[in-house]
Amino acid sequence: MAGTEQTDAERGESDDPVLEEAAGWVARLSSADATEADRAAFDVWLAADPAHAAAHAEMDALWRRLGELPDRRPEAPKQPKKSKSTTGTRRGRGPRAVTGLAAAALLAGVLADRYGLVDRWRADLWSGVGDIAHATLPDGSRVDLNTDTALVLRFTAGERRIALLRGEASFDVVPDAGRPFTVEAGTLSARAVGTRFFVRADGTDSPVGVAEGRVDVAEAGRRALVSAGQAVHRGEDSSLTAEAANVERSMAWRDGRLLFAGQTLSTVLTELGRYRHGRILLLDRRLGERRVTGAFDARDTDEALDAIAATMGARIRRVSPLLVLVGSPL
């Protein structure tokens, strides 16, 4: 991939990371325990991209508009004061305060959805950010859940169906010709009888890879039969094609390893960002075009960032636990 800018597919077509970040900053800076370090980190984030200011203004306007909604109910008649009564305390949380709490709750709901809490609540199996989980399904098949993954099981006497709500999972399927095994990720479906393969639900250009057997992949009326040692590729015209791929390397995360061979640094940082809370922001385009080959521990992305800094001469600045700048001119 040329350049450092992420495509919609890399970011995930169903998600807007800039609005997510902006909502997080609004919630953080509106809290009573916001610090000067938080405000300094926010200023850095704001200056990194003109789109950040527009997104923050949108989320901040939503917060303020909801927080200032007038209460149109008739005002209740005032009651005489009573000594040691709790009435005054309740009245202290008037319409504006209550509406402000409602606005906070609404924004919290938006953030909960964006950060996967809703998906986890719906899921039968899930993993947290930075975690890798393993499980045996009711039919004896094995599933491995990559970071921030959630899925729903829909097993019946006639079929084995899984809805991948978010993230990435690999499957080692027990053969059963009478019960096809299908994984759905948004509009994409991958159907197998007995095989070992992975599926990603984050909008990547290569959402399915096969290590053993064959998988029939379908999306929007298009199909591709993917064999062992291949991954499906989404074209710009939404076509699906099976291409040769190092699937075992792509699935190394199951053992807690992230393997890269000649990928751009921008791609590597995007992958590392999946395994940690917050954001890794690349601020040096030329640095992002340099190629990376190496193995990293998926459970220790800070160590990976330090290794990149040491081997590539990259400047790493940890503004906060939720924000890391790479190649920063500061």
C-alpha cells in the first residue's frame, strides 16, 4: 500500500473513528476530573488533522444542544419550605441538570456502541481489546477470537451459523455434511463444511483467508471459492477474487504473535492499534511509507512501538495512555 492514509476499508466502513475520537474527547473534557494533561493531549489531537476540529465541533454541539433543552412542562407551584426536608435537594437537580444527565447518558450510549459494549452484551462469545480467547463450540469445532471480537451462535439441527458482530475469528470446523457451517460478517457470508479459516468484520480488503479446505464466500450477489493458501480480496468495484496469501502468517495472532513481512509502517501501526485502547497517530508520511518486517507480541504493543522506534529511528511520544504519536515533529 502506498502512502500513509488509511482507506475506508482499513478503518472499517461501518465506523467513523474520527467521530469516535471526538465523542471521547467531549466526554473526557466535560468530566469533573479532566486534567491539564488531558487538555494538552486534546490540543495535540485537534492540531493533527483539520477533520478533528469539525468532528469535535459536531459532537460538542450535540452535547450542548441536548444539555440546554428547555423544560416545557408547566412549572409546579412552590411549596413552603420545610426544615430538614429533602425537597430543596431534589429541586437543586432541576430541568437543566436532569437534561444534562440525559445528554451524558445519550453520548455514553453512543460511545458504548462504538467501543463494542453493545456487541459484547449481545454476544455469546467475546474478547476484550488486547485479549485473545479460545473456545470449543457445541459441535466440537474450535473458535479463536482475536482482539475486540464478538459473535453470536445460531446452531440448529439443520445448520451451524455464526454472526460475527465485530473483530476477527478463526474457525477449525468439524466436518458435518448435513449441517453446513456459515459465518456472517455484515453483508458477507463464508460457508464451509470442514475447514480451517478466518473471517474479519472490520471492512478490510481481505476479510476471509483459508488455511485448510475450501470456503464459499458471498457478498452483494458476488461469489468466490477460496481454497487453502488463499484469501479473498475485495476490489474497488466490490468484486471478490481468491488470491494466494500467507494465511498461516495472518493467523499467527492465535498464538499471540503479529507477523509482518514488508508491510508499510502505517499498516503495521493500524494493526497494532487494534490491540490497545486509544489511538496511535502517525504524523510523518514518509516514515509511514517505510517497510517493516518482524514479529511482535500482540499482548504488549508498547514493546512493539519501542522496537519500531529503535530500529527505524521513529520518534514515539506517549501523550497519555490513550494517545501515542509516532513520527511527531514536536
